[in-house]
Amino acid sequence: MREIFYPRSVAVIGVSPKPDNLGRNIVANLVEYGFDGVVNAVGPSGGMIETRRIYHTVSGIPDAVDLAVIMTPARTVPGILEECGQKGVRWAIIETAGFREYGEEGRQLEQQLVEIADRHQIRFVGPNCIGAISMENGFCVPFPRLHKFIKPGDVSMVSQSGGVGMSVLNLMSNEGIGLNKFVSVGNMLNIDAEDVLEYLIEDPGTELIFLYLESIRDGQKLMHVARTSTKPILAFKSNIGNLGNTIALSHTASLTSDDKVVDAAFEQAGIIRIHDATTLGNNMKILRLPPMKGKNLAIISRSGGHAVIAADSCELSGFQLAELPEEFLREIEKHFRASVINLTNPLDLGDLFDLNVYAQIVEQTLQLDSIDGVVFLHTAISTTENESSRRLLEHIISLVQQTGKPVAYYISASAEEVNYLKQHYDFPIFTQVVETIRALEINQQYCKISKRLQAGEAIEQFPVEKAKAAALIQTARQEQRDLLLSEAIAVLGHYGIPTVSGQVALTVEEAQQAAEQMGYPVAIKIIADQISHKSDVGGVQLNLRTPGAVKDAFEDMISRIEKLYPDEKLDGVLVQPMVTGGRELILGGRQDPQFGPVVVVGLGGIFVEIIGQTVVRVAPISRRLAEEMVFSLSGSQILRGARGHRASDVDSVIESLQRLSQLLVDFPEIAELDINPLRVLPEGEGSLALDARIILNKE
Amino acid sequence: MREIFYPRSVAVIGVSPKPDNLGRNIVANLVEYGFDGVVNAVGPSGGMIETRRIYHTVSGIPDAVDLAVIMTPARTVPGILEECGQKGVRWAIIETAGFREYGEEGRQLEQQLVEIADRHQIRFVGPNCIGAISMENGFCVPFPRLHKFIKPGDVSMVSQSGGVGMSVLNLMSNEGIGLNKFVSVGNMLNIDAEDVLEYLIEDPGTELIFLYLESIRDGQKLMHVARTSTKPILAFKSNIGNLGNTIALSHTASLTSDDKVVDAAFEQAGIIRIHDATTLGNNMKILRLPPMKGKNLAIISRSGGHAVIAADSCELSGFQLAELPEEFLREIEKHFRASVINLTNPLDLGDLFDLNVYAQIVEQTLQLDSIDGVVFLHTAISTTENESSRRLLEHIISLVQQTGKPVAYYISASAEEVNYLKQHYDFPIFTQVVETIRALEINQQYCKISKRLQAGEAIEQFPVEKAKAAALIQTARQEQRDLLLSEAIAVLGHYGIPTVSGQVALTVEEAQQAAEQMGYPVAIKIIADQISHKSDVGGVQLNLRTPGAVKDAFEDMISRIEKLYPDEKLDGVLVQPMVTGGRELILGGRQDPQFGPVVVVGLGGIFVEIIGQTVVRVAPISRRLAEEMVFSLSGSQILRGARGHRASDVDSVIESLQRLSQLLVDFPEIAELDINPLRVLPEGEGSLALDARIILNKE
């Protein structure tokens, strides 16, 4: 992959002397950015541009070529790629548009490209992209003419949209964030975003990675690659539209939109998801500071108003405004005039105007063990202070390097001065107070997450009866149906998820006999392949206390179902003992098209029905993750026994979630799974799956 | 108030020839901004600055003076203000700091200022502020030396912090938003933020108002003034810290933080609250566009990626991407090359590069009746397009003027070009896609809210037995206690809020007799002045079905309470018939120190206990507002009968809220009030207050 960014010799194909020729722009960009390799221009018209000969064909180039940049009409690209292969070119960037996005003909051209690339072992970026930039060696091949608008740095970007990529480069330039590498991956026919990410994680010049994604080719690969990164990864994932438009058969599926799964997957893999450009810019800046290792913050402000705003934000961000030691304050106090404002945190600099003293205060604050980071809020009073403000900033930069603690530096000053600072210092400059604190929160959270990812987490493997579960699933698949209620409950049982034992009954007499054996009251539930929502059609009867009640319920249920589904084959009913007390949860899972198996948990009753609140994670999950799922449900405090409610057996829920995760990973043929409800009994008494559905992938 | 911004003759007091003198900066600012009146410099040292004589005293000025700007040490200010009064000066801006914020001595100086101003009928801004700016007449008196960094325009600002005010001016300058008037109100000893707001609403030069507030002096006045405004008002209210630190006796009080009341009050008064500077800048820009009268949006984009991001945002913002008429699309299609992208909304401009055609498409789109507004996403490909891009923008500006529909114009271009557009055009330029759509949402919401505010809303006055309620409250106040349970229920009854009729019983026999009369089962509740949470101390017993049960409960309760509160005078128990079925709500209210009476509603049970979800509004409330309160509760769908739940009598809740509002407005001496629970019966059956607390203001 390195060759995509560091070729020694490049052929730009599609160059002509016409002034609006896009290939010409590519050559001009390479010259302007000072590319340190050889550039060969190629175009059927031949001729020359700016003292440079245009070769008619790739094969006409006398020297070897590492990489071809192709910007010719779509129909010509396969022939050109073939020629490149014969010439021994092994890397290409195909910028031309007009492939699958233009219809069937384009799709066929793409197939040809894949075939040719395979045959010649060519790896290529695109088609339908704007190319790549590597600032270290002046490699700059986008087809729009670019002047040097961005400084070199250590942030690299992979974008699925050229337009969005360019706008992020403009944002970075505006914020003074330096670029290392940029690549627009287009239709990702050969090299995809995950491939580039893998390379950038190892790339010595890159310290922070930004991804713009409209689709995710291989979610599991993305998660796997991202987890190995010791560099922060920011991602903007768009195309979330038409949420819930997919047809969901189970509760679980309707409660876990694809986008919620993206959120979960990114969080699990340590990818920081952002949703707007402002946050992107601020996060790019803050993640270039040393990690904030704890929540103890000091705010030092020249304006009382800014201190108030910052303190509000700290409260919302969960930072602690650490109490400053008395002797420290006494030391600081010496710098102030007499009888001024009460010294505290936030520290209001009040009538102290000496910027050298500010630097001393920051230094002393950073030395405190009780402080993990500092927010410095500077209001430049007028342009006469610019010089001393710059010296202060330089001092702060060196303090950050020395102490390894972050100082988020905010300044209110003229646009010119702010721009000067952004372009001349390799240090983040913030110009909004609230946004500064929010960004610092991301720095602190990333520090925590990355520590955990680097430690790794064991996934428990429970001893289960996999073969028995497999047999039930296998039979249903052969019969092209989903699991019956009784089978679904049995599969859960084989995976150690406690269920209410039940008995299948085909007649009233069998049902009464079963009820007698297990003791009244009982519940009876219809068993039938095609009925999705049993209770909607009267297929569930609870709290039956006598043989007569069982008979009435059985007969009523059968006649009702037979009327509604005359063609349906009934497989009898399931008789279960009634379980009362405790709390209801819903547990479930499904196969996500992008990320594979996911598990989900929600509080039962109106929480899930009306409020639709659930938590989803990509399987497999560790015990810690299962705990996090349960405890991040809003209202989960009642499970722990808040406000006089009796505590529930949360441990059993956590284990059931882990076992469910194992089941879904073992059987990718399970498309959707619902346990609804899981009745959670009081602490120490476990929990029980009372009802279950397992829907299979029929392909 | 006009004189604060448009004096004909100014005395700047505190000027000396020293180079770091702040008064000197004020004079220099007036000169640089081209003030159109006379400036007199005053300072005890005398001398001159830049060919201008410094008068020793105010009285030494030969001409009349409209306004004094005072920047001298705090202890000298009362004497100077007195001298101003004698000279006939009626307006002043006191910028000096060192008053109440420095302690007791400063507070006494403030009292002198108030007394002097009263005597001479002087109105003044400050102290402890950075002064005022009026761009129309070049009046610019902040003490920091300011160069002309911001263009004139129609946005005015009132700030309680000088530092924050300056940083917002920097933001406006950076975004190309023009300023009309600015004032930093400091300690607001005489003129407060509400006064200035009132003036700006009438001020012909002001079209949009921004307030930065750290405290609210008179919330009801603020709401009243804001409601009269036909100009958008944006407000940043900080100092929300230490939420919940106030001691609350009732549920209601603990569920309605002061900041939640601020949110409600602003919404009710049509003030748009913002929480960060990025949103402030974007909202200032978007509100300068014509109002978006509906939710039908068209997105026109040059980059497919930006179109995807914009469509996502529209979904989150509740905009509808209106379907474009077939004939319109056929017309547009002519501009495109053959066989291109499917034309739809968002309209991807694809391979269409003619910027004149873009303008035509925008024009045709704006002419559609089905479109309320347009988002135009422009990606400038390179600097060669700058000229045609500017012409496109000019065309769009005139289309907006012609059609009265908003076009939110986004551009991705170099920082230089973006800055050129911001400074040279009086039109909002956006540089982030998501933020553009979010801003447009605010424009559309404000359009709706302002229409409603201008229509006005009637507050229903129910016929109530006010005198009877007053008598009960009066007696309790005389006895320096809160209302007893039975009295609280009676007060509600007098205001037409349905309650469960109960009987007070002092002995077991009375309790049994009462139960017999009303029929079993019954509930009994302790009546005692000092017991806040009855159920926590066994003061509530429900579901008593026999005389024996009543006896046991009564005796158990009395002995338990007597043990816990040996000094407490017991006033017997309240016997009530049991009411079952329905849903539980909590209704309440309290006196807010800033905004007066507020009402609150929440779903009962774990919603309010664990999730703490409630909705609060400032009283008095209209019927529409009461409805909005109930229906904005999350989970309120169950009240309407969602998902197979039986519908509740929501109408009775709405009326109870209105009556509660009337009660709280009538009796400001009610500090806190809880109805917990209000049991809401099925539709048509009403609702009943089962328990109530009324806590009185003891002052």
C-alpha cells in the first residue's frame, strides 16, 4: 500500500495540452507540491505541456513506472489498465467517473477492471474518486487544480466522497491542522477504506486518522483493524437515512436500526464517531494533545464570564473542578493586587495583566498531582498584546511537552491574530469556550477507551450443548421454516439460558395432563410456524387455574387460529407453569448485514413498547460489555433495587446476554432472535426466558 | 434610553496623557469610529492628548454634556456622579470595576451611586462593564483600544460580561455578521438587561438581538418584553452550575431545577436559547434570512457526499425532502449530459459545471409552491471558479429577496475566498453542511413560534372559590405552618381540581364510622404539620377492607408516628375511599425566584422516581400549553391509548393543570405544591387528586 503514496515514478494518463484538461491539473499539482519522484505525462494526442513531453501510450514511456494515475473516459480505462499491466505497473489510482454509478454499462466496465487487475496483480484505488495526497513527498494527484492551501502535519484521511474530502481539507487548513496523507477511495473496487486504514495505522507519518464513510464494506474487518490502532480514529458515517425502512420480523430487529449498530460497533472498536464538521475540527485538535488521564481539571480564565461558561460546561461534561491546595493559592495570590476576587477553581485572573505571570500560574498548576489537565481561557485585550500573547502560547506549548498533560488553549482575539496562531504553531487553538470543554471530554474518554482496548478483554466461552442446538436448527432449515416455540426454548436451554420448562400438548387432554403434572396456574401458547405475533391473534393465554380453564382456553385458541389461518399447520400448544413476580426484560439478537451478530437488551413493558429504549452491542461480548449493556439502560436502577424496589438478579441477566452472544456467533444462520420476556427474579433467584422466537436465514 | 447610544455631547472622565491610560483609549476609539458628536476629555491631571485639552473637572466643560463615560477609581465615582448631576448630565456609563464584586466597601459605594442617580434623575449603565458601541453614529466607548474590526449591520447585543461580549463581537466579525449596537451592562445597578432589550425591540436599526445573561433580575419582565418582539431574540444563559443545590421540600421542587425553568420561560417567550458559540453564529446568520414557512425543503448539491450528509440531517431535523414535480425535473434534465444520475431531491448536480445553470435551477426550485426553502451546497472546485461563484451568490441573494424564501448557502472553498464572501456580502455564508440544516431548523421553528406569539393566547379563568382557599391559607400562615393534608385537598377542591373526598377522624371509632359510610376498601393517611414524606414513616395505609383492619392500621400508625415524632401534634387521620385503576401522574408547582409560579407534570411511578422526567412551564398557562406539557412527556402515548392500553382521561389532566396554574398565580404565598398521585381514570371518567401537599412561604 505504501506505493500508493510513495511511488518513485508516476504516469499520469489522460493529459492533453488543452487548457481545461484535468490530467494537466494533476501534473501541475505534482509540480507545485514538489513531488520527489519522476512524472510522466501520457495522452493519445501527444504534444507537450510546460516543457514536458506527452507520451502517446504508457508503453512508450522509456523508464519503469510504479504507479499510474488514470483520468480518461470510462470506456478507455480497461484497455489502459491492461497496457499498464503489460508494462509492469503494479499500482494505480483511477479517478475517472462513469462506472457503476452510471448504470449497467459502467458495472460491466468495473468487472473488466477487476479481472485485469487480478491477472496482472495490480492494486488500485477508485474508480470515481479524486485521488490521493501525501504531503511528506509532495505527491498530489487530485484532478482539481490545488494550490498549497494546507500545511504538512500528522493527520491522515480516507474519504468515500471526493467533495466531502475536499471540504474537510478546507476545514483542516482553516483550523491550522496539518495533513499527512489523503485518499479518496471512490467505488472501492479493489482497495477499500479498511485496507487504507490498516496501512495508516502502521504509517510512521500518521498520528491521527479520519474516515468519511457512506457505507461499510466489511464491518468486522473494520472493527478488527481499528482495535489494533494506538492512534485515535475519528469517523463520520453518513447515509443513515430511511432509518427503519427495512422489514423487521422480530421486536429485536425493529429496535436495532443499522445506525444504532454502527454506533455500538464504533464504540466497541474505539472509533470516535462524529456527526458534524465543527466537532470534527475540535476533536482533531484536541486529540493531538497528550491524553488527559483523569477527570480533574483546572480552569484559568482572564474573563469572569468565560470562567462561568466553562464551569457550566465542566458540569455537563463530568469534569471535576479540583480544589486547589491552600499553599498553592497563597503562592498565586502574591501576584494579585490586594483584596481582589476570591481565588478558587475556575481561577479568575481578574486584575492581573502580566502575561509572564500567567505562564507561571499554568506551570504551577500543571505540577499539581491533583490536576490532570488545564483549560486556559485567554481574552486578548487589544492588538498591542499580540506579541506577549504569542510568547505565552510558546511557553504553554513547552509546558505541555514537559509535563505530558493537556492544556486546551482558548483565545478570543481578532480573526487575523487567531489565523496567525493557527498557521504558525503546531498546537491546537480553540476559539469557543463550550466547544473546548466538550472536546477535552473526548480526549479524556479516548484515553480511557484506548487503555482498555490495549489491555484486551477475554470473551468467556461457556460449555454448551452446541450439537443439540445445531440439530434443531438444521432440521428447521431443511424444512424451510423457522424454529417452533418449543424448539426455540430448547435451543436457549442448550446454551444454558434458563427457560421455563414446558410440555407440548396436541389435545385438550394432553394439555390438562401437563397442567396437572406441573401444577396450576399454567400458561398455554400456540405453536405454529407462520404466526409472528402470537399474542396479537389470541395465541397466548395466561393464568389458567383449573382443568376447565385449560380446556376453554385450548379450544378457543385453536378455533380462533384456524379461522384466521385456515392453511396453517398447527403443531399443538406449549403448556408452561406460570411464573410471577420480578421484572421483565427483553433480550434479543440479529445478524447485521454490516457487522454480523448483534445482541440487544431492553427493559420490558412500556419502556420497550412506547419509549423503544434498548442497548445494542456487536457480538461476541465480554462480561464487562454485558454489564455495561444492562447498566446503561435508563431506568436500570430499579434492577439494582433503587427507591425501595427489591433488587433483581442482574447477574443472571448478564450471563444470559453472554450466552446469547455465544449462540449468535456459533449460528450465523439465526437471522433474528427474541426472548420476550425474560423474567428477572429477585437477587439470587435467577431469571427465566418465558417466551422465545428464532427466525432463520432462509438462503 | 436612546441617549445611551446617541448622545450629542460626551464627557470621558478619567483621561490622562499617560500612554497606558484607559480613558485615553476611550477617546481614541470615539475618534477612530468617527463619532458624530462632541467629545470632552476630563481628568484631574489636566494637560492634553492628541491636540485635545483635558478638563480638570466636569463642571469645567464649557458646553452642555448629554452623557458621561466614567473610568476612574471606584472610590472617586460617587463624587464624580454627583458633579455630573449638578452639571445637568442625565446619562452615564460607569465602566470602573471594584464595586460589590470586591466586597462590602464596594457595596456601600454602589448604594451611594443609586442615591445620587435617584436625586439627579440620572440613568446609568454599569458599573463594572466595558461600555457600549453604536455603529451607526460611531459611538464606541469600551476601554480596550479597538480598531475597526467589525462591519456595521443590524444585529445588537446586550452582555452581562465584557469578556464574553468581546468574544461574541470577534465571532460576528469572523462570520461577517454586522453589528448595530453593543452594550455591556455590568452590575446592572440602574439600567438592566431587560431595559436595554425593551429599547432594542423598538430600535429601528436593530433586526436581531443577542443577550448574554449570567443572572435574570426580573424573569416575568423579561418574558413580557420578549413576547412583544417581532425581532428574533437569541440568548445564552450561563451560570447553570450547582444544579439542584437548593434545598427542596417537595417532589416538584426537586424535579424542576432553576435551569429547566429558564428553558421553559425562554421557549414560552419565544427567546431562542443557545448553548455554544458555534450555534450562536449559525443562528445569527440563519435568522437574517426570510422565514421558512413550512417543512418542505429542496437540497441542491454539487457533491454527492454533501447531498447524502444533508439528507441525513434533514431526517433528524424533521424536514421533508419534497418530491419535485415530474415536469420540473424534465426541464432541469435538459441541462445535464445524457444518461446521468437519477434526478431527485436532493438534486445532485453531478457533471453539470455551468454556474449560470445552477442559478436557473435555484430560481425554478424557489418558484415551486411545494418548496418552502432551499439548501444550496456549493463545492468550489478551484480558485479559477471564484468569479463565477460570486456571481452565483449575487444571483441567489436577489432570488431570496424576490421570493421571500430562504436559501441556506453552503460553500466549501479556500479560507481566503470564504472570508471574502463573508465580508463583502450581506448574506449568510455557511461552511458546514450539518450545521447549516440545524440552523435552518431554527429559522423554521422561530417562524412558527413568532406567528403564535403574535396571535396571542387566551388564558382561561375558571370560576373558583378563591375566598375559601384564601381563608385556609391565611389561617395556616398565621399559625406559621404549612397546610395540613386535609386542608391541601380542600384548597384543590375549591379550585375545581377533583379530589377524593375524605373525612378527618381523630379516633379509631371515627375512622371506622367514616369507612362504613364511604364503603370499603379505604385508605388512611396521617395528618400532621411537620411530616414531609408520610409514606416513608408509615403514615399511609392503603386497601383496608374491614373495620378491624382500620383499627389495626390506625393504632399502628399513631404509635409509630408518636415514637418517631414525640413532639409532633397529630391532627388525626384522613379516611378516603380507595381508588384503583387508571394511571398515576404527578402534578405540582412552585414559586421560582426568577420567574414566579411554575407548574409541572410528570408520569408517576418509576418514570418520575428513577428517570426524573417531568415537563415544567411558567404560569399562567393556556390550554394549548397545558396540552403541550402532557403530550411532550415521553411515554405519554400510553395516556392516549397506544399499543393496546386503554386511553386515559387526558382532558381532565389538562384542565387540572390550568386550574393549578390559576391557583399558583392567585397565591404567590404557595412556595411548593405537590399532587402525588393524580390518578387518571379511563377516558370520560376524569381524574382524582389522591394526595396533596402545600408548603407556604413563611416570610
